[in-house]
Amino acid sequence: MSDGRRLDRGGPSRTALATAYGRAYHQVADDPRILTDPVVASLLGVTTDELADRAAPTEDRPGSGATYRPRRLFFAARARFAEDRIAAVAAVGVRQVVILGAGLDTFAYRNPHPGLRVFEVDHPATQAWKRDRLAESGIEIPQSLTFVPVDFETDTLATGLASAGFSRTDPAVFVWLGVVFYLTPVAVRTTLSYIATQAQPSEVVFDYLQPAEDDEEREQLQEREARVAAAGEPWLSYFAPTDIAAQLRALGLTVIEDHSAAQLIDGFIDGPAEFQNETPHALRASRILRAGGQ
């Protein structure tokens, strides 16, 4: 599952930072909130006033642009969708959650489910930076959390999780947000194959990019591709919804729920179908999916 992003060995990727800033700004800008996350701003070390200053994207501020509402709401909605699924499986007795490419995710520090173990999988350098930030911010590391440092240039997900005490014979939910499009299709399938052989009932929640449907959308995607590639974090895969569903079914993950970004956001906010009626370009290619074997 080697990540195509150019990782700063001293910390997280720029996109991981941008996502975290988006979730943090959501806490002060949107009412009602889709996702309540009282931890993320402290983890980032920013105040409300500093968040408000990050209105326009710039090259030297990786958290800038957090005030772009559609993208910010998608970051909040995909995390909420995943956490709702965690709550659902915890209610029926699942006791393991694996967060792949955890970055600056904060669920483990807000985990409300007694007995639920959380495994955060990420590059060792990213995890070291995060642990330093947790210590500096006074955020307690709960006993239910296990860090799983995995350098995919030398290690595998299977060996990393096994060494961390993860049980392959007990069900789990895998959360995989903001990562798939930085991986090759082969790497994506390898990870899905691992997840599909987990004891049932297990499931995975992930977001992905679908190919453009028309020339206008293709031009917008190409512009976005160029920006992320220039930052050293190129997109490496797209999946049509029918194709990814077929791959999942072939692996035995036959219970599939797939939403466009617009559908997902509109499902969490009150009022008319705001984003589905006129979907912003930044959301058109994004989708989120959950799949399970039963």
C-alpha cells in the first residue's frame, strides 16, 4: 500500500494537514456541525482566530483553503460517515477498528465505545510527528489506541498489524480516508484483498475518485491533478463506481453502499438537496463507499 504522496519525513503530508485544517474550521464555521471534533484544533496547535485567517489557499500554508465550504463539508461528512459505521459495528460487538493512513485523524482520542480497540496505521515519521504534537498539546493517548508504524517500502500491512496485536480471527472495521487515489490500482486491490479475508462481519469505509464524465469536468480534474502533483502528491488511480463494485464483489465484499460527495453531504445537512442540485466541481469526482462480506 505504498502511498504516492511525497512525505515530509518530519511530519504529515500537505493534504493530511489540509484535511485536518478543514475539519478544524468546520468546528467554528458551520452550525449545525456534521462532525463534532473538539480535538483537531489542539492537535494542529491553532486558535479560532488563526483558523479564520486561512481563507485563501497559498503555497506556504498547507492548511489554507479550509474555508472553502464544499470541500470542508466533505471532509467532515466522510469522517462522520466512517464514525457512524464504527458506532454501528461496535453496537453488534465488533471490537477492532483499523485506521489506514491515519494522518491527523482524531477518532481514537474521542472514542466513545468501551472495549473498542483502535489501530492507527501510518508511516513511522508521520506517527512520530503526531505523537510529539499530542504530547505538546496535552492530548492523552488512550489505552485503547495502538500505533502501528508501517513503512510500506520495507514492511507490509499484515506484518505491521500482526506485530501490534491485531487479531485476524476477530471482525474489524477498516477506515481508509483520503488515501486510495494516491495509490496504484494494484496497491488498492492488495489492501482490499487483505481486508476481505478478515473474520466476518467486517467492513471497510473508503473514499475514491471517479473518472470525469464530460469535457468540462475532465478539465477541472486535470487542473486539480496538476496542483496536487506539483505539491508532490500525485493522484494515481480512479475507479468507476460499477468497476470498483465488481472488484469488491469478486473479493467477497458483496454488501456495498456507495455515495457521491454531494449525496453524502446533503444527507447530513438540513434543507434542500443543496449540493446535488448544483454540485461544485471540487466534489464531482469524489465518492465514499462502505463494503462488507455479510
